Amino acid sequence: MQAKIVEQLPKSGWGNCFVFMTYHSRTICKAKKPACNACVVTDLGPSCVQVG
């Protein structure tokens, strides 16, 4: 996933992007119960299961 983001995002945006991804992983993409139906980056996640 990181490689896909890095190739599409200018280096100046990396810091903000990874702050967002950390927040996202704590609120949407939880290990025990991911909310894939609410995820905006499902096409980047290697293990996402579409729900709904």
C-alpha cells in the first residue's frame, strides 16, 4: 500500500498522508473489526474485504 501512495503523492505531502493513514487505521481499519464499507481507500488495501 505504501508504494502505491508514494508513487502517486508528491514528497511534500507524505507527512500529512501518513498522519491521515494512522488516524484511519485507528478509526476505520481496526484489526478486529474493520469497517470496509466506510473505507475510502479500499482499492489500496491488500486485505480489505468489501462489506455490504
